[in-house]
Amino acid sequence: MNFSEHDNASHNQQQNKPSRKKPIFAVNDALRGYLKHHGREVKLPVSYRDLAHFTYSVPLIDKHGKDTLWEKVMYDMKEWQFIRDGLVKMYAILKTEGDLRFTKHLDVARIDYCTFGNSNPFRIRIVNKFNDNYDHYYVKQADSSRVYGLELEHILSPNRITFLTNKSTLVEEHIAGIPGDLFIKQHLELPETNKIRIAKEFVKFNERCFVRLLGDMRSYNFVIDITPDIEDYQYRIRAIDFDQHSQLRSGMNVTGDHSLLGGTRGFLGRRSDAFLAQYYFRFGTTF
């Protein structure tokens, strides 16, 4: 059956919106201890539950008039000052390990809410009041599946991921890039696009996903970072969906898998540098 034949797509004309979602698994004590040991579990000024108490929302439409499946949320003025100050401080904790000296130049420009994602994330836009430059980060429900995926990405890939947890709240940095589905539609056939380089990068990206057990890499679950080079463009494909794993048997709760946390013999118990050195030597390449 084609997806367009499914009731959810045919009745609502929503070709990309799923009707079912992966369940969220709470972070257990073993994983919590690992996060505390490595400085990922910290006290945060605002929780996911605080952001969920918005008053109303309006659909967020892109510049082409299409629904983005995100909603701009608004809060009661009695709660807004607490949320605004807390989100600015949270950005400082995420980016500068809590240095608040520069936060007076920052403000919260917008808070978006997504009912599409598994963790129903909030996207926070932080703006510099002096030059209008902005950045994003995300506040999500702490799903152990995603925490494992983020940590494996940090250890096994050439990319570094900044994320923090606090009880049932997960905070992540924004991964910049062009969503894969938009790149295919708008950039792939452009004359300046180097398809050979794209193909090579996609092979490496596929191998990285296999090593990190990422099992849901549809085109809107990765982004493409394009960097102009001396005579051409460099491409880096990066995953943005880390909470569905290909090698876990159906219905398995990863919070109960202590093999990843078993001290020096556990996978996440290794020092990342030593593991990567062995990995590069065995496979003879750098992913």
C-alpha cells in the first residue's frame, strides 16, 4: 500500500505526517549516572513541562505559504518573564558552560512547537539585540533512545554534539544545514552541484549510520551542510534524527541494555579517543 492510500494521508492531505509514533522511554538510573559522570546531566532553569504550559498557538507558515508542521506558541505574561529569562540562561549553559556575562545582549525571539516529532520538541530562537543575528536550540522530552543516539554520534562520528539533560528534559544544539528533502528538490539538479562529491559523501554517511545503529534516515531526517571551497563545494551530510535504531529488536527498551554502560568493558565506558584510534586503524579510513 502506498502512503498516499493511508487514511491519514488521503483524508487530511498530509503526505508526510505519520499516524504512529515511537514510544518514549524514560532515562533509567544507569544511563543517568553515565550522563552525570560526563557532565551531561545538569540543573537547568526551565523544564520541558514549563514550556508545555503555553496559552495558545498559531501555525507557522514558510515563505512559500506551506504549513511547516510547527506552531508558534504564546504564553501568559505572568509566566513569560520567567520563561524568557530561563531560556536565555539555558542557552548560556549550552554554549558557554554558564557564563552569563553576554546574556544581556540576548533575547528570545520566538518559541515554536512541533507535534510532528516523536519528542514533540520546542525550538527556541535566540536573537542578538545589537545585530539581529540569531541561533536556535531545542528543548525536548528526555527519551533514552535519543540520548543513546546523541552520545553515539558524539563518540563515533567526526561531529561533536552538545546536549544536556535534567530529569525529564533534554536540551540540544541546532544542527545547521539544508534538509535532505529540500536539497533533493531545490539543489540537486543545479549546475553547480557536484554530484560525484555528493555520492561519495552519501556513501560515508551511510556507513556512519550503520556503525551508529541509526535506522530512520529518510530525507527529512538528515541535513546537508554546504561549504564553498577553492574551486568547488564541500558537502557534509549530518543526521538529525537519533532516536530510532536499526539493530534493536522490535519493542526493546534500550534503557535496560546495560551492555552500553558496563564500566570499562561497556561500549560507552570507553574513552572516545582510544576507541576511534582503533576504529580508524581497522578500517583504514576516516569517517
